[in-house]
Amino acid sequence: MARDALREGIPISGARETDKMTRTVVSVSLIALTSYGAFGQGPAAHPVFEVASVKASKMSAVEAAKGRDVIQSSPDTLTMRIVSLVSCLEWAYDVKDYQISGPAWLATDHYDIAAKGAGPVPEAQMKLMLQTLLADRFKLTLHREQKEVPVYALIHGKNPPKLHTSDDNSGSGMKITGNSVTFPKMSMALLADLLTKQMDHPVLDMTGLTGRYDLTVDLSGSAEDGGQDTETARIVRAKMMLGRSLLPVVQEQWGLKVEGRKLPAEILVIDRAERVPTEN
């Protein structure tokens, strides 16, 4: 997944440009509470993989352009392809990228990791095993710091939200109907993640809404593609919204609101990490 480069000694999100239009937010304090326990454990006490391969990725031009990492886990194996060390830390410590502070290459260099345990383990234990592996192969050391970080809060607007509780059991994706597109079974947490990709700071779900909703967007009258009414044109407009302009829809069509705040968060500070991992 594409990310802005880290700046030395500051959270990754701080490297993004900050002169954009007003945007959205999701809740830091909950993440801080859930990640506190993981931060506090020393790698020496963690279980280990029975066998593991860690090496620099040899990406194709297409893969490099997409910049997407692949993380797959099963009860006894973990496979990570084209992953940055930031992605590894996010998965291992249950944190977001803005909670990681360290050198820029943590987000730009990519690796392939294949590891297998002696037997099936819960995912939570596999995360601890990855922490141990990162400490061993990258000589990784880190500590926690409590910092106040800028975020956007996704909250209720002045009136009740205009949301339709989902009864869609098809599991299908985006649906086009006339001049509208519907994103079924969306949680507010997922919406916050989508908004985060468009913002200069993370978006934290603070709506208190725990259900899943069919979020419908009115695509009529869009000037993005000359206002064409073909299905292809509507799909293009929907993808444009997902890519860069969901905020107006969130506020005008769904009755939600996004506002800037500063909240305390646990930051994972990287004290040391070697760019070239130890050979297998």
C-alpha cells in the first residue's frame, strides 16, 4: 500500500502535506489502549517461528507502481510479500502508520517474509512471533512514547445521520442503480479507513455507530466526466469519489461530520533498525 515517506523521528502521517481542504477523523485513544500491552512486552519473551525466510523484495515494474503489500496468515504460517517494515510493524503491534516514528526507509524499502511455526497458533501469538523475527533479522529495537497527534474525528452532524442499515447478505461489492452507487455493508470503521487514505491526518471513527450500512451516493449532475449517464461513467465517478472526494458526500449526503482534533496516542519509536536483514 502506498504511503508517504517517514520523516526522521516523527510519525509517518507528519510527512504528508498539510494544506488540503478540511477533512475527516477516527479514534486514537482506543488504538492507544489496545496497543499498550503489545508495546510493553519484550521480544525476548515471545515465541518464535520454527523456520523463516526474510529477504529484500524483487518487485516487477507493475508491482512497484501499485505499491501494494500482501499479508496472508494461517494457523501455522505467515506470508508477507512486498511489505515495508512499517506494514510489518502495523501487523505485529496492531498499530496504524501514524503511530510509527522512524527513518524514511521504513516506509519505502520492501521485503518478502515467509515463516512457519511448529504448529497452529492463534493470530495474536503469531503477531508476537513476528515481533521476535523483526527484532532478530532487522536488529530492531523500539520504545513507546505518549504523544498528542493531529487527527480528524468522524462524528454526527447537527441532524441524525442519513444511513440505511444493511440487510444485504450477498457479500457483493459496489452496486450501480440508476444515478446512484451503493457501497453495501460498510462499517464506520471501514469508512474512516477510506477517508484516512484521502487525508493528511488519520480519520478516527467517533460516531459510536457499531452497525453496517448501505452507503448510497447520488452521482447525478457530476461534472467530472461531463455528466454522462452511462453505467461506465457512473462507475468512473464512484471510483473518483473513493479516490479523492468522499468528504463532501459524507457531510452532505450521509449527515456525518468531520472535524480536526488533537488526541493522545501511543507512538512506536524505532531506536534501531538495520536496512538489510540478517541472512536466512
